[in-house]
Amino acid sequence: MLKKFSIKYKLVLVLSFTLFLMGCSRDFEYVGEHPELFSVAVNSVLGVRGYLPGHMNQPNITVVDRDGYGRILFSYDEGHDVGDDSLLSGFNYVIVQKVEGDYAYFYPHYNFISGFDSGHFTGEEMAALREVNSWNQEMSDSSEFVRVRVVRQKEEGPISDNELVEMHHLIFPDLNFSRGQIIPNVVFLRIDGYGRSVYLVSRGGTGTHIAALFQPDHSFDVDTGILEIEDLTNYQTELRLFMEANGWDTPFDD
């Protein structure tokens, strides 16, 4: 009897702690000096939360370089274990095109490179990142950019927790995870101008990462709306093609 009570008590503590972390994560606020860079990172890099799960630590943001037209190259990481090859987007270099008023602007899909740690990148990769982001060139038409509001707290996506749980069960029908186990492993990326949204769904502790796309009416197709990220450090083109195949940034006809 005493043993059963002890097990139940431990389960209650684990569940309570999980719910506590979920609640804290939604109240987390970046207090550093670069909210514009924080805003670009959390809206452009798949799997970025804005904090280190379980610790609620501030992310590490460092300005690396600036060009003559106002672009900023910066590093972004959330303090994960260095060299953990099961992580997606563990350490990143990111470029923001410009900041105007309450908004920051960046090229979609190719404004970042990701690796397992800061030593992952070659000089050629850094040069390519600068080149594809028009480094030291006159600023192009802003219509090419994604515009995001400068914030200190990552915005939640449009899909409800109940819908995210249902989506998780469709993707991983063999897992009997509870709501409290699922939600911390689902990370919103961004929304397009018509209401489509992209999330990263991770199968806890296995290194399996899947991009999931919802249509503006919150519908989700498990056959066409998921993409498994197999190369954790080089998936930008694959993700772009997946989003485009699902109508990203085009009018929605329901």
C-alpha cells in the first residue's frame, strides 16, 4: 500500500513539474539588449524556443559583424550541451537585413546556418551565408523580406494545444504520450500572410524531428503536411520546398 502511494506521489510530482515548466515557458521574456535579433532568430530558425527548456535561461546572442548597409550577422544558441548531435538548430549564425521601428526584416529560408556548436562551420559556409543575404550590397526591395514584430517573448502559434496533441497522435500513433509530454516537444516557427503555420515536432529524446504545416482553417494532412528533417544541419531548401508545396504565402481556397 505504501509503495503504491509512493509511486502515485512521484507521478504527481513529475506531472506538476511538467505543467509548471509549460506555464513558465509561455511567460518567458528575453531581457537582453538585442530584442530585434531575438525576434528574427525565433521566427526564422526551426526549433528555436527563445530559452533553454528546463532551465529557462536567456539565449546567447552575440553580434558578429555588421555591413555598410545596416545588416547584422549574429550568433544564437540556447545553451544546449555542446556537440549534441541529436539537436536541431543547436548553434546558429543568423543575418537580419534591417530594423525599422517595431519591425525586423530578413530573407526567408536562407538567412541562417545551423550546426552542433560554434566550431561546426567552415569559412566557405560563412562566406556563402553572407553572399546569399546580399552582404555589403545596396538594400533590395523589402517585398523580398519576411517582416516580424520586435518582441521579447516568442509569440504562440495559432493552433490550440488540443489540435497540437491530435496532430502529434497522428504523426506518432505508436506513442501513448500525455498532453503534458507532447506540448513541450512542439515548437512554433511562424505564420504566413494567409494563416498557414509551421511547427517543429520532436519525438522526445530520439533525435527524430518533423516539420508540420497547418492550413489557415487549422486543418492538418498527415500525408502531405509533414516533413522529417533528416539532415539536422542542412535542411533549408528541403523545408522551403515543403512549405511551398503546401501553398505557403499563397491565397487559401477552402
